[in-house]
Amino acid sequence: MKPLQILDYFRDRQANVLDLIHEIVEIETPTRDVAGSQTVTTFLERTARTISKSFEIEMIFAEGYGEHFILRTFASGEKPILLLGHTDTVHPRASFKNNPTRIENDKFYGCGIFDMKGNCVLTLEILRLFSELNLKPPRPITILLSCDEEIGSPTGRALVEREARNAAFCLVCEPSAGGKVKTGRKGTGTFNLKVRGVPAHAGLEPERGASAILEISRQIEKLHSLNNFDSGTTVTVGTVRGGTTSNVVPAEAECAIDIRFRSMSEAERIADKIKNLNSFDERTKLEITGAINRPPMERTENVVNLYEKARNIALQLNYDLGETQVGGASDGNFVGALGVPVLDGLGIAGDGAHTLEEYIFIDDIPKRAALLALLLLAD
């Protein structure tokens, strides 16, 4: 079947797809909302069953987080292609009051629509194309939509790595970056620094105190000095708190530290620097916790080959598919670290991820669906 015929198929399905996206966005799924998570997996299963009764569908319960969704289809002796995504969002319940699900001109607004509920629907719509037009991809397809990606995949990571080890390659349906796919992502780490000082009356005997806030401010300056924007290494103190009241030399303070890096060697170097911080004021004590969360997704030769395949397909659909490398991480980082080729950011173009201005471009839906479908058919 010709690429433009597949594009026309998805254009003809546009109204139905918009209805499905509207329905899934209206199911609120902030991470750790178990009820919302189970409601969305039920929606996905019900929708999948309207396509085919033969899919193997598994919902895996994660205590305190929700439910992971796995669909397997087109079984054969070949290694499967993994389609990866997530159903959780960063938006608390009732956020829709500030960003109602709606269409305005060429934009479809809604909480979590860009990151990445619209793309969850897209993965199923591709299976519908194959079923209705009797198209047979050369490899089996596994769809994995986890429920805790937005907080680092504490329970989803093991599933991602399990499925990735068996995959020929992985297509991540996370949001695109201005329409571009992502051929590289930085790795991430999170640390917490607590300082215990010596309290004292701020008026009567301040000299007897050792300020935890003063100590942590010095440590923050030291942490900031670890930034190297040329190499892509960033160290960011995102939150700080401390003290009890204005007339007491503060006995406690703490801060949260975010690190980003392009290689594991750099990650280990920065992590070692953080773990071995020493007090400026020896009367204070430092307590450092945390670790590297996600390895970097590096732009390897196999990743480039996968991108070039996608770019050539996009040209057949009459548009140019750009690539970029970004600082944000995804579950694709776990896949790349296993040596499995991964192409990320294949989701619908839009903007406003993690904000109350989140939207997707309606006219990009058929293009992204056709691109994904043709990638699955081309192997």
C-alpha cells in the first residue's frame, strides 16, 4: 500500500480519533492515582478489543502507582518491535478546570494530551489500520504503556527493560520536539542534601550557633560550579527550605538537586562530587542521599540508521522530519542503555507539556500515525 494512501486512511479516521483522544484525556491519571490509572487501562483494553479479539493484553498492577498496560500482537518467530509510552500525567485531579479539553482552530487542548495521551490512542489506531486493511507487519508488535514514567518509573523500569531486551528496536511515542524526533536524551539523577547545624538564640548568643542555611548556601554555590554547559552537564538546585523562625540560628536546611549528563562517565564523576561534599563549617553535618535515575540515550550509529529510515518515510508523506537531542529523559533512556536502537519523540506535534496550556496540532495526527505505521511495515 502506498504511503499517501495510508495517510488518507488516517485523515478519513480523523473525527473518530479526536473522539477517542477526548475520551482518554478526560480520564484523569496523575501519577499514583490508582483508580484513574485502572480506568484508563480499561479504556485501552476496551478500545483494543474493538479492533481485534486476538490481541494478548496484560494489565500489571503496581501497588500505590496504578496499572501498566501491555498489548502483544502479530506473533511470529521474529523479534518484536516495541512501542513505548505512558498513561500517567503530572496534572492533579480537577486541573481540567484550568485547561478544559477543547478544540480551538487547529489546536486540541487538554491536560496530558501532548504528554502523552493523544499518542496512546495513536498506537491503537495503527493496529486498527493493519486489521482493517489486512496489512501484515514483518515483525510482532508489543505496546507498553507504563503508569509511573513521570516520576522516574520506579515500578515501570523493570517492565521496560524486560520488553526491550527481546525487541529488535524501539519506537517511543513521547511528544515530538517542535515536530522533530529525538535521537538523543540526557541522563538524569536526583539527590537530596540535608544540613544539620547548631541552633542558638539569634539575639542573645548567635556566635554559639552554626547556621544550616549559611552552610547550604555555600554548598549550593559549590554545586553550581559543577555546571558545564559546553559538555552538556547541568547541576540544578530546584528547591530549598530550612530554619524554624526568624530569631533562631537555623539548625536544619535541605535542598533538592537535579543533574543531567550526556555520558555515564560524566554521571559517575558528578555523582561522586556530590556524594563527597564536605562541610565549610565543621560544626555542621551533611547528609546526602539520591542516585542516578536514568542513563543517557546516546545517538549511536543504529539510532541514526533508524532516524534515516523514518526521515525517508516522512519524505514520502511530503514533509521533512528533523531530529534533535534534548535534556529531558524518558523510558527510552533505559532502552538505549541496553544497546537496543531507539527512536524517541515520535508523538504528535504540539506544545505546553506539563503546563495548563498543553495542546496538540490536529493536522499532525494523520502524519504521525502514517509515519509510525510505515515504520512498522518497513522493517
